[in-house]
Amino acid sequence: MIKNLAWVTTQAAHGRDEDETAVVAALSLAGCAVEIVNWDDKTVNWSKFDRVVLRSAWDYPERLTEFLTWLDHVATVSDVVNSPAIVRWNLDKNYLHELADARIPITPTVFVKPGDVCEYPTGEFVIKPAIGAGSRDAASYDANQHEIATRHVARLHASGQTILVQPLLNSIAKDGEWPMVFFGGKFSHAANKRVSLPHAGTVDDLFAAETNSPHTPTINQLKVAQAAIEFVSAKFGITTYARVDLVLDNQGNDCVLELELIEPSLFLYYADAKCTQTFVEALIQ
């Protein structure tokens, strides 16, 4: 059993993680000492922890080289969850190619590398970086805003980023997204999330504004989400925690928008208290 655990955050995220208070308290009750630490705190001796848990290190995309150097170092002196191999795979949304190849339904997506010509779908669409978090550097555009969108693409390409171009699905405004949360490879609970994605603008905070609520998943939502988790488990082994974000495509089919395996909000505030305990057990076993 894990007795000493680092709960990893970043300074700008302090007090903003809805999961943190309840989980840290439950860990303490379970006999696990917890320290809430910033990943970039140079004074921390990471070797003193039995396990280092990535939770709200939400600034990693803008500091990627520094973050990955830190991650590799910590992995030599402690047990990091989720593992560095999972982190490196999941931080780049090109993993969606692999899900599609495995016949797991994904949001219609075109990847555009620097130097490639970007073509936009008919109607409203979304541009986002392949490496990003919190909807930062993501925006939606109307069909008559190709010139503005092209400037967005050029800016991301200039920084070396591959971009994703996706249709703005009809269901997003009406239904939002459905995060499906798994602990130790097993389904725990679900939520409904509605994100205020900027229209032809930018997110200046750590994450875009959200409105969240509990959700009881359908049988097909469970099927699609479980298929994604089984794919990850086959590739890397069981994940301590995972989130599969689902949406409806324009044909009304459930599909994966993103896999969140690095530092996802887990929506425990909207779930039964036993879900928090299940997460604690996954963290300390």
C-alpha cells in the first residue's frame, strides 16, 4: 500500500481543482500522507514519495520540454501515475488516428502539419492544437471566417504545432460532451460538460468556462468508452485513472472527442461519494 503520495499541481491551479479537497481528505483517512506540490518546484525531493500523481499540472503544453524533462527525472526516483509512456502518447492528439484504425469511432478530424495547406469543412468548424489542454488555443469559426481561421492556423504552425480541424458538431450546443471516468480500468461514473469555446477568439485562463452536471450513461456510451479504455490497456497496461470524452456526431452516433489520461478533471463533485473512495483505492494499491 502507498503510504506517501505527491499530488501534483501547478501554482496557477491552486484552489481550482474540484476533485482535490475530497480526494486528499479521503487519502489521509486511508492512512496515506499527501503533499500538494507544484511540478516545477525545484526544492521538492521527489524520491521521498512512494507515488507521484499527476493531477492539475494544467500548464504543461506551454512548457512541454521542461515538463517532460521533469517527468523523466521523477520517474527515475518514484512511481509516476499515469506513467510517462502514457503521458507522452496522450499529450499529442494524433493518438486519435490509432483509435480510428482500431475501429473506435472518433469525431471527424483532419490533421494539418506545418507546411500543409489547411482546408475547412462546410459550415462551422473548430481549430485546436494537437498538443493542448483546457481548450487553450482552440476556437470555433463560421463558414465566412476562413481568413481569421487561417491566421490562427499560421500562428500554431509557426510554433511547430500540428493542428486539428473538426466540424462544430450540431450536438455540442444542444447536448455538450459526456466525460466517462474510469479507475483501474473500470467504469466509475459519468458527467455532462458544456464548454464555452471561444468563437474566433482565445482562452486566456487555464481552461475554458464549463457548466457541469451528473449524467447516467447509455449502454452505447459505455460500449464506446470501454472500447477506448481497453485499447489503452492493451497498449500500456491498466491506467490508474482515465477519462473518455464522448460527443454525438452529426449522424447521432456516439464518438470519442478526446482521451484524457494526463491530468483530467474527474467530476467527483458530481458523483456518488463511493466514486471518490474507488479513486483512492486505485491510487494507493
